[in-house]
Amino acid sequence: MLNLTKLSKNILAKKWLIIVLVCLGTLFFGNELKKLQIDADIVRSLPDDDVDARLLKKIGENFGSNNMGVIILETDNIYQPSVIEHIQLITDTLSGISGISSVSSLTNIINIKGSDYGIEIGKLVDEYELPKTALEFEKLRNNILNNPMYKGSIVSEDETASLIVFNIENEANVNLIAKEVIEKTTTLQIPEKLYYIGSPMLVTYISDLMRKDLTTLLPIAFLVIAIVLLLSFRSLTGVILPLLIAVISIVWSLGSMAFLGIKMSMISNNIPIIILAIGSAYTIHVINRVNKVRLEEQHSDTIKTALVYVLIPIILAALTTIIGFISFIFGSYLDMIVDFGIFTALGTLFACLLSIFFVPAILSVFNLKNKTSKAPKDDSFITNYLLNPLHQLIANKPKAVLLFWIVLIGFSVFHLFSIKRSVDIQEYFKSDNPTRFAEQIMVEKFGGTKPIFVYFKGNMQSPAVLKKMLETSAYMEESPEVYTSMSIAKLIDEINYNFTNSRTFPQEIEQIEQLWFLLDGNEVLPRFVNEELTEGIIISKFKSPDNKSKIEFAKYMNRFIAENSTEECQIQITGMPFVDITMDQSLINSQIGSIAIAVFFVIVLVGAILRSLKSGIFAAIPIIATIILLFGFMGLTGISLNIATVLVASVALGIGIDYAIHIISHFKASFKKNNDVYAAVQESIFVSGKAIIINVVSVSAGFLVLVFSDMVPLQYFGLLIALSMVSSCLGALTLLPSLLILMNKKNSQNEN
Amino acid sequence: MKIKQFLVFLFFSTLIYGPIQAQNAETLLQNMDFLIAAPKDKEANVLMIIKDKNGTIKEREANLKQKGKYKKLYRYTKPEKQAGIATLSLPNNVIWLYMPAFGKAIRISLLSKSQAFNGTDFSQEDMSGIPYSERYNPVLISEKNDPNYQLALSPKSKKSKYSKIILTMDKTNYYPIKMEYYEKGDKLIKIANYNYQKQGAYWFAKEVEMTTVLKKHATTIVLSDVKFDQGLSDAIFTIENLKLEN
């Protein structure tokens, strides 16, 4: 068994060593922090053990589909001289950016078409003599309408939008190039509206939002927590120490990420604020207890005595929080969530260790006794206006309190089943974000943005394989969710038509090999087939963000693939709609899995340390109630379960359980000493309750800062965590004490 | 008085020296055109080595027959999948493509000069065969003591992809050594390095390497078994012959 007195004594005896080690660690991790990189690419975070995700990644790497950016030019009518000039200007500007391998637009796209005497190979628009007259525009319009290759890729059917598509080289810095694209096209100051979309642009947008959040929200959260702490402790030590511990924990955990070469994702972007909120909590408990001991017991070795009291609750609280975060590792679909779980857990561990080693060392070295002499008195606002009425209510009407909670839980259970799920990346952006408009234009005018790839393995010059590709395209385009598709088979079919003036697909492999001559060296080729001509893809887009449509489409396509895939022509399908289906399902699995794991381990751990399984179960009750309330609130308000909000329950469990642990451990000690249930409850509420309230207010305030985030799921994340904190605090201060009174009344000296 | 005389001299010198410079540059470019188009006809095996930025190499081989400036017949021999494909270029930008698997020739109208020539780094404009002096206005930019001539060529037509070409020319024989192609904004886009050799009475480009700077993509064209003035018949450069010779 841990000898708390000895440990506390040792901590104080080796205070200088602790301080030096912490300083060295901070210097090391602080230096590592410089290497930390941001990676907002969701595709890279997809797991390799999922067939759809693996294939999607492979296609992204081999066919460059991850590196395709799109500029949408929107105006009242594309077929105007000035608009065509501006499209050419943008095309030329993009072509001049180093790292962009190809640009395709209305003004440079190759046009192969049959004529009376043969084939005309040229550009759709003469780059040196852009169309000016109505007749020239009519000719251009007809060329576009009559060529199936341009459907959904160049000019929208309502003729108000045109696409400029560019590809970024594999080894290029996507973020830098995407920024250069925005910067250079913006400085052109053309009157038409420009929107940017496609993976490189989205990833860059999200990275920027992440940076903005980090640089603006973190200082605000810092300030808010500082104010709450100042109001609560009314001492500089009470403000500086918790924040110092939080900052060191942040530096250490992010430094570890950088040290291990793990990049910051749009989920781990939350880590600093979470650690800031949690990391300060353990120090608050230490300071609170030191103040309490100093005030009541007048010990000469105040810090040591206080440490003996708080060591177990703090370690227990940290372990349970860590369990909450670690639970993400199991059953989570995205690697970024696993990383988030690991490094937030690590940050929590650092905060715990620092608060029990470093904080006492600092308090002792700097002899902060006098400076903290203005410790809050028992007649403080929290005690008089919150804890006292609460205690009166619980002591007098424990059954009524219990009934209130039962009604509240029942109401939440009723709404729990209406929770929506969403895996749409667009939900990351606020409704007024230009990306949302871009997405809308793409869906309405160009058949969507979610890429679908049908992957073929076989001889890409075999007539049988190419015909199967055409059949697959035709079948796919029959779905209302697919507007158009493009493949090497369609290109060959079109060239063959122009060459032979017949829609009969070539029967001989030699014919296809020779038609290929016209495509050799074309920049578009690597987007459809690999170098060895053994793999090829059909590229398409999916319209609906709706999950049901995705599931139906997956069934529709899988049926076709099962019937048509052969050894010589192996067919597979993937794309974001398919990944979304798995991700959506994983949200439920991950949620249930992580909560079940966390609850189980919390009960076992608390039960083991407090040497009572009953205590473990009791500690879990307020937090289980909180989780039900949380889901009820989400169902009632329509806040969807997504890759950010799926984290809330386990995070809330990990942090919220601490309140119950503090109450229950305090209650146990007091009840053991006095055998008076009412006195034990009163002492628990008045002593631990105060620290809990300070902690809830500071943690919630910290998380509420996320409401100002530029990323919508993070706003909800902040709001829901704050709500859970308040709820678990109320659970620990009302539901749990009521239960403790009702369960222990008979064994108490004082039954009234 | 002496100063006045000097100023008058300077004024007239400027008036006269400018046209002399232009005329010199024009003559130099015409000399180069004359050297390139000197043989009455030419036959050679052409090896095209296309290298991408990853170092992946693709090779093509063709037999080239050329008569005058504008009649060119390429019959491809490698890769084997495309063996027998032939392109016949005739004056006035007329190109015929023959594909043996279809047994027919079809006329291709190349509407864009900036388009790549058969997947190489050369554009149709680079391979057109039209004399440089007809397409560009030259200005001599090299100094008297420079080892080679250097000319800045600006396109006569606005339908050129290039804004200028800096041509380095051999001082003795007037063959090109290097050409740097620039586009709008004086941005260097391509570099061609020539290796000229003399065979009999004629100089010819034994090897030309064209590099696309931004894409780090390069094509080398190597000529072998070069024969000049064999008296190639006009009948070779006909559509009927495209099918017959296969």
C-alpha cells in the first residue's frame, strides 16, 4: 500500500530536484514544439485495415486524386468575352505556380472532334483568339453541349459557372500552393465570384482555421480560467500555479507529439484547451486543500498534511480521466481520434504528476504561506449561496432529489433516440463560410463533390476491360446520385468515334493500342490509368450528403460488382460516400465501445482504490446520469453526433467522474471517522464541493471558449462538455449525496 | 566645333548602326535557316527518349523521311504496340495519321500550335519546320568578343506560345547551340540543347534535348543512319503510300 505520508515527505525533501527536472523537461519539449506540424487531411487519417479507406488512399496516391483543386468561377453568364478572358487569366496564373502539374479549364482544354475530312485536334477555345461574337459563343456552346466529355466538368448547364481544375504535384507542399492559388487569383481582382474547393483547398482552409483557433482561443481560454481562479482563490498563487501547470502539461504533451513525429489533426487541435481546463483542476485541489489545512489545523507542515489528503483523490481523478481518453483507442475508426486519445491522456498524466510533485515543491520553495493567507473563508459566496442551500435540500429531501433526477433521466432517454449522426466534412464550416457556397454550387451545378472511384485491375488496353468500364459507367449514371463519370474507356470510345465515325467499340486490342497513340503524353492519362496500364479508375461524384442514399448506392453498386468482377477484370468501388458509411457506423460503435470501456474501468479502478466495489458503482452513477442527459440534450436540440462530438461523452466521463470520486472518498473518510451520514455528507459537500464548483466553473469556462471556434463541431464540443461538467457537478453534489444518505441512513448514528 | 562635329557623327551613327544590327541579326537567322534546310531530302532513324521528373524513361522509334521543309513522314517502329503508325505532314499544316489496325488514314487538323508533339516536350510550333526568320524578329544581343552569337527572337505572330527565344548560335557555321524559350512575363519555360554534326556537305542536329523547366520533364531526340539527298520521290509523301509501305 502506498505510504502517503512518506511520499509527501519525499516530495518536499526532493523539491529542488523536482523543479530542475521539470525545467529541463519543459526546455526539451518546448524545443520539440517547433517541429509540430498541422495535418488536416481526413483521408490520411483513415485506417489501413478498412478496405474502402485503404483503396481510397491507394487511389489518391497512385492517381493523384487527393491533389486536385478546383476554382469555381461564378457569374451571370459564362459566354461573355470578359469572362472567357478572366478564365484564361486564372488558367495562366495557375500554370505559372511552381508545384502545379496541370491546369484544365475552358480556355485550354483539348478538344478532339470529328469533322468532314477527319479529326480536328485542338483547344476548345483558340487561346490566341478568344471568342468575341455571339456566333463564336454559339459555336463554343454547341461544342460543349455536344461533347459528353465536358458534362459536369467545364461549364454548368445553366451557364453561370465554370471550373478551373488544377493538380498539385505529389511531393509539393499542398498548403503553400493552395495559399498561393488563393493569393494570386485574388490579386487578379476579377469581378466574377471565385470559390475554392477540392481536397488541397479544404485541407488548407481547415489548417488555417485550426491555426486561428489555436492562436486566438487558447489565450482567451487562458484569460477566462485566470479570472475564474482569481475570483475563487483571490490570490496570485491560486491563479498562477494552476495555469503554470496547465501550460507545462500542454508543452509536454504537444512536445511529445512533435518528438514522435505525429501531426496535429483537426481533433487534436482541441488538446491544448482540454489540458488547460483539466490540467488546472488538479492544482486547484492541491491549493484548496493546502488553504483548508492552513486555515483549520495550523500545522507547521501544511503542505505535507494537505498532500496526504489529496494524493489519492488526485491520482484517482487523473487515472479515471486518462481512462476516458484512452477509451478512444478502442473501436475508433479514425487514426486522428486515437492520437487525440493518447496525447490528451498523456497531457492529463503530466498535469497530475506536476500537481502532486511540482506544485508542492514550488509552494515549499517559495514559501507562499503568507501570500495565500487571504484564503477564502468558510462564509464565502460559494459556501453561503450554493453549497449551504444544496446541503439543506439534500439532507431534508433526499428522495425528492432522487425523484427529480429519475424524471430528468427519463426525459433524456426519451430524446436520446432522436440523435442524428453526421460525417459530412462540410459541417466543419460555418454556414457563411465560402466553402459551404462552393459545395452548394458543386452539388447543384456540377453533380457534387464527394468523389467515387471504381477501380479496375486488368489490361487497360483490353477491349473486354474497357467495355466493362463503359458498362459500369452507364450503370452508375442510372443512379439519381451520380451525374456523370469519366474514365479512359470513355476517352478511347470518343477518339474511336471520331476516328471511325462509329459508336461500335473497337473489338481488337491492336486498335485500342493504336488509338492510345493520340493520348500518349497527355496530362490527363495518369489520372485514369497507372504507368503499367494494369490498373484504371472511373472517376465520379456523389450528390447527396444523406447517409441513407449512400447506403442504398453502395448496395446498388456492390450488386453490380459482384456480378461483373472476374479474374481478368477485377472491380472494386470506393470513395468518400463509402468511407462515410463505415465512419457513420463507427460513430455508434466507437461511442458505445468507449463509454462501456470507460465506465467499466472507472468502476473497477475506483472500487479497487477505495476498496469497495459499491463505492465504484456509486461514483459512476452521477456520470452515467450525465451522459444520458448529454445525449438527451443532443437529441432534443438536433446537435449531431460527429467526429468531434463523439468525443464528448468519454471526455465528460473522464473529467466528470472526478467530482464523484472527491465526494465519495471524502464521505467515506468522514463516515468512517464519525459514523454520521449527515455530518459526512455535509463535510463532503462543504469541503470537496467547493473545489468541485471552482473546478467546474473554470473548466466549463475554458471549454465554453470553444463556442467561438471557427469550426462548427468544436463549438458544439465546447458547449456539450461545459454542459456535461455542470451536469456531473450537480450529479455529484445532489444525486450522489442523496443516494449516500438513503443507502447509509440505517448504519448511521444520526438517522435524522 | 569639334564637339558639334562629334555630335553630328554620333547622331548619324545611331541612325545607321541600328538597321545594320537588325540586318546582321536577320542575316544570321537566315543563315541558320539555310543550314537547317540545306539538304534536298533526308532520311534517318529517330529515337525519342522521354524522361519524366521521376527519371522514368519511355522510348519511341520512328523512321523519318523528309523532303524540303514541309514534307515529313514519320513511321513508328517502337513501341511494338504502335509499330506501323505513320504521320504524314504536308505543307499548310496538313497532317495525315495512318493506323494499320484500322487500315485507314485520317486527316488531322492541328488547331493548336502549343500542343505537345506526340507526347514529347516539343510543341507543334517547335517542330513545324517553318524557317525561324519567317516566324521571329531577331535582335543580336551578344558582344563582339563573345564566343557565340546570341540573338533574342520575338515572335511575329501573336499566336505564339513564346514571348521570346534566346538563341545561342555557332559563330562559324551558324547552327543553333542552345535555345531558351520564354513565355509571358519573361518566364523561362523550356531549354533546348543542340548537338550538331557534319555529314558530307551538311550539318544536322544529331541530338536535341528539350527540357520543360517547371515540370522537370525532358525529351531527347537522337538521329541515326542519316542519309541526305537520296532523291526521295514525291510519291512517298502521299496518302496512298501511307498504306502501301506498311
